Amino acid sequence: MITLALSKGRIFEETLPLLKAAGIEVLEDPETSRKLILTTNQPNVRVLVVRATDVPTYVQYGGADLGITGRDTLLEHGSDGLYQPLDLQIAKCRISVAVRSDFDYATAVKKGSRLTVATKYVAISRDFFAAKGVHVDLIKLYGSMELAPLVGMADAIVDLVSTGNTLKANQLVEVERIMDISSRLVVNQAALKLKQAPIRKIIDAFAAAIGQ
Ligand code: PRP
């Protein structure tokens, strides 16, 4: 049995064509089904539906042989012991700093004043601002980061930006791009040894599908 861990939403949707290239079709839709283990047209391949931030953990502990997760998640939560053969170039977005449109970010950063930053990306934010020599107080949030500057809780947020619509809808502006994000294929090292042929077949099919 080959087990692939995926998260619902954009990563799931954008993985379907890659799976198809590998001859795998998921037979259930995680948006309508409550099932967490989805069957495929291949009797020996199944898909686990997990939280995006849990994908590396499932693969690390062998609950899944393979997983697909964002570079943001791997950087924030660590990727110890995971083999990362491919950048799949899917679910592309960026991690950026955003502030209220009336906040003078450039001056605040230049003056060396302390900046309060709300984010779920605490490690990425700490590294980014430390490299710039900016002092930050970080407030850890788990979602809806856009609210924090609006209610005066933070000067800035660090969050994923894709179309920019969420920022715009909340009168926030992107002031700095920290890094580009896309999703990676991660593989359990032991599974790679024990189930080498079927896992290699999937890696090779994905690589061919993305032109690598
Ligand atoms: C992400 C991110 C932003 C939004 C950006 O949230 O946190 O809120 O998408 O996308 P946009 O630039 O296209 O508007 P997501 O919907 O993934 O949910 P989350 O809050 O759980 O991260």
C-alpha cells in the first residue's frame, strides 16, 4: 500500500492533475465527503486528508509514505528526515509583510523602532526581521491575521498572499515580499527504501508532468 498525505483546498485541487499523470484518480471528493482516507482507482494507493501543517508529521512518522505541502509549512515546522525530491510548482503564492495603508512601514523600520508583528509564521518572521536588524515583538495567531492591524493589536502581519484580494478587502497593503512559496513533494526515507519501485514511479510521473 502507498499512502499519500494531502491537505484540502488548493493543494488537493492542484495535485489531482499530477496524480492523473501517474495513473491515479481519487474516487472521493474531500469537500463533500467526511472520510479522511480516500480511495483511488489504484487498489494499492490511498490518500489521507490532513491539515496542511500536519503533512510533514504524517510523513516523518510513517503514517504516510509521501505528502505534498508548502515550502512555508516545511520552513516553519521543520522537515527533519524528509526526502524532498521535487518542487511541484503548485499552490504558488508568497509570504509577505503587510500593514494598514496609513502605517508608515519604511520609516518605522528605518528608525529601528520595535515593530509588533502578528503571524502564524513565527520562525520565518523572526529570521526575516533579525536579518534586517529590526526588533520585533511577535504575536502568534492561527488565522485571520489581517484583523490584527485593524484592531490595533499589531503594526504588521506576515502572511501568505496569493491574489492580494484578502489584503485589499481589509485595507492592508503589501510592503515587503519575504519569499516565494510553492508546494513540495516530501517522502518518508524508510518507505523510499522499502517501497522503492512504486514510490519512484510516482516521483518520476510527477517530475515528467511538471517538465523536470
Ligand atoms: C490565505 C492567507 C490569506 C489568503 C491570501 O488564507 O492566510 O488570508 O489566503 O489569499 P489572497 O491573496 O488570494 O486573498 P487561506 O484561505 O489559505 O486560509 P488560512 O487563513 O487558514 O491560511
